[in-house]
Amino acid sequence: MIQVCLNGPRSAADGAAVPLSPGAMAESAAGAVAAGAAEVHVHPKTPCGDDTLSPRAVAQALTAIRAVVDVPVGVSTGAWAEPDPGRRVDRVRSWTVLPDHASVNWHEPGAESVAAALMERGVAVEAGLWSGTDGPRRFLASTSAPRALRVLAEVMDTDPDTAEESARSLLAELAAVRGVPVLLHGEDGGAWPVLRHALASGLDTRIGLEDVLFLPDGRRAASNAELVRAARGPLDIRWPPRGHGPHSGGGDP
């Protein structure tokens, strides 16, 4: 299964291809699903383009996307959208339109409470376990772990030469997880090597403008659909992108 991650915390500074409005999110989701994505992950935005958990923004994004695709749609509950754990829980409880699932980063303060609030509302939880954090350890000790929809194994190493080995190390940390599917993905320079490792290992994965702005051959991606098509084809990875350093994929305008 390939999930498309439409936008993440990126902004207009990351290029016009990043969908920020509900209409743009819907159009991008439709193209990505037509290209082969089986699920959608999206970050609802304020009118200024900032991530938000507000019920209005979540409802607008989900309603627009569901009008054009018939696949599961999930959102983020990242702490950067609402740093206060109590307010994050209140936001989840105030949602008027519910996603099919929501990601919860287990290393963030309040993760257990946010996950519990989601499950109480019938929203499935993707457990975001970032490499280099205590998220995996905390998740393995959590009573919520067996009820998670899946683990999002997130490799934070953006070096294309070492990201695949970092993925192996993260998966080894998660070896004690039983009965919970794993979706493995990377970021920026590490996105394509980690995706290739996920596919070779028979794991679910994801791709999209949240994770990487460039195609495997170094060209800038024109859309999420283009990234999904690349992920479904043979991966001839040539990194860094033309004219860019090995770690510049995610921040260049």
C-alpha cells in the first residue's frame, strides 16, 4: 500500500505544487489516487497556510477531499499545530467531521491522551514513531499500542547514503511490536532510499510533497501524482537533485 502525504507542514515557500487550500488539497488527492495511492494523509491549513487542528479547517479539508476520492483520509495531530496537549485533546473532541485515521507522534507530550481522545471518537490511530527519539520505547510500553491502526515508522535521517541503514535500525527497534502493521517512510534526501527499502521488505509506505519535493532522478516534482507514479515504477535514484546539496530537498523555494 502506498499512502500519499499531500502537504505536511510545508508552505507556499516550498513551491506552488504544495496544496494549501481545501480545493487544492482535493485536486491533488484526486490526481494521486488516480496515480495509484490507496490512502491520503493531509495537514489542514489556516488561510495563512499554517497547520491547524481547528474543527472548521479539518472539516473543510476532509469534505473537499472526500468529494473527489473514495479512499481513507487521515490527518496529522502534530504538536506544532497545537503545542498545548490539553488544547490538542480539546481540538480532537471538537471536530465536527472525523477523519478515518489520524497520526499521533509518540515522542510528543500528550501523545497518549490525544490517542485516547481519537479512539474514543472512533478515529483510528497511526502511531508516528520517529527515529532518534524515545517514541518507539514509549509506544512499546503503551497500553494503546495493540489498538493502533498501524505504526508510521518515520526515518529522520535525510542523508541518502545512510537513510536506508537508519531504516533498518528503526525497524529493529520495532521488532517487539506484534500484530500492528508498519508503514515505513523517509524524508527529503532519505525519502527514496527508505521507500525502496520498504517496498523490498514488503512493507506499506508513503510518498508525497510532505516528505520530498524531488523525483528520484533529481527533477522537481510537479505534483503529488507524479511522486506516486514514480514510487510505483522502477526506482533509479540519483541524488542530490541537480544544483542542490544532499540535504536541501525540503527547504528550497
